Amino acid sequence: MASVQQLSTKHVLGIKYLTPADVELILDTAREFKEVINRPIKKVPSLRDITIANLFFENSTRTRISFELAEKRLSADTVNFSASSSSVKKGESLLDTVNNILAMKVDMVVMRHPAPGAHHFLSNKIDASIVNAGDGTHEHPTQALLDAYSMRDALGGELRGKRVCIFGDITHSRVALSNIFCLQRLGAHVRVCGPPTLIPKHIGSLGVEVSHDVQDSLAWCDVANVLRIQLERQDTKFIPSLREYNRYFGITKERIDRLDKPIVIMHPGPINRGVEIDTEVADSEHSIILQQVENGVAVRMSVLYLLAARRNDL
């Protein structure tokens, strides 16, 4: 690839810590990698001398596989770590775990952890570059970046002035916060919509609109990004039942059919079909859910490539 522009940071801890220029650079570089992964020979030697450790302290399918595939496409050496089969089960601390892995000369760490701020804590303790693959209910920056890339693709390459509504469980979602930050950096108008019990009281202070009217919000937006109801993160009952949620707040075929314009439908997965979104909507011609998965590999290749380039220039 051509000479590399610089990210302003050696880590991707959250969209909150990226500048608008960083976001644009990641998305523009991802476009180049999207071309690479659609070639007959999908690998490039860009990270041939880089070793990346994938540390997942929470279960993951799409994100973990997407990062692993991105690393392989870039020719990096990888080490995969699962907390369920590690010394963490014996009481080893996060810092000790990471330092033991870094003693094996690892250059970058991709980590998912249930504790908000775990990545920020580590970034002040170790020299390796860190990519946040999700921390508690805080942030999931690469998901927001791939969502933004997918939206720009679907809307003709520009998000400035577009209207994006995030539907569902905002309170327990790390995707929501990262999406809000990312979309605002790209000039989009953002609204959140869901039951009052699943929307944080002070989220309006982030400069987003708040609504509890699904039909009005669907009519307002250009893009509907639908989030999963995260029952595993809820320590109390926030909704009467999943059936009731679908009836009053689900993105149903009936609600979509009432619109007088097409809108883009998204979902970060995994999908609870018949709860937050109907199957007919998730699989419709206006859905870009599978494109999000494909774009995730290109965006994560971009993030890893740009971080490695910055490390080499320090």
C-alpha cells in the first residue's frame, strides 16, 4: 500500500479517544482492504513481522473470528487466549496474564473484557498497542467503525446530515455509545429509541435525540440500527416480557410497510428474531446485516495495519 498517514494514538481504546481525522483515515484505509479481501489471493504481507494476541475474557463469535481473519489476511502471527481455559480461572490477575503473554514478544493485544476501562488501565501499564474488542457496557469501537463504513456504503459515501436512529437496549449496549461518538464525528444526526427503562436518563447530554415512539423514529431516520435486548447483562427486569417488547418496540414488517420511503436496516448481531426485529425485516432487501459482517474484516484490517504502522514510526 502507499505511504501511511498517522493515527493520533497508539491504541484504539474507544471512539471517544479518536479524532474525526482518525475515523476518516480508518474508513478510507478499510476501503482499500475491502478490495484486497475480494481478490482471488486475499492475503497481503503488511503485518508479516507483527505478533498479535487475541485475549477474550467474554464469549464472542463474530468479533473474535473477524479479528482472527483480519490478522491472517495481513499475514500476522497470532496467539489466541480464552479465559475459560486459562490461569485466570486460578486467580491470576489481568495484568499478570497480559505481562506473561507480552513476555513472549507480542506487539499488539486485541482484548474483550467485562470490566469497563480495563483496556485503558492496561494501556498505562504495557508497551503493546491495545485494540478494544468490547469492554463491559462501555465501548466497542471497531463495531462502530464497521457500522459507519457500512452506512456510508449504503448511502452513497456520505454520512454528514444523514439521520441514524439506534433502537433497543441502549442502557446495556457498548455498541450504542461507540456508534453515537462515531456518527457524530462524521456529521450525522443521531436519535435513540426504546422503552424508558432501557435508555439512560442523561444520554441526551451527549447531543442525541431521545424518543420512545418507534413508528415516528422509523419515519424520521435514513438508517435504523437495531440492537439486541441483552438479557445476560440485566440484573433486574427492565421489560414485562420479550413478547411485549416486540409488540411495542420491535422493528416489525408491519411498521416498515407503513413507511413512505426505504430505510437502511442494520443489526450488530446476534439477532433475537421476533423480539427486537422480525425475520422479514432482517432478511429484506433493505437489510445490510451480512454486509456489516463482511465489512468488519476490512475495518479491523485497517485498524491493525494503521496501529502497526504508527508503532514502526515511533
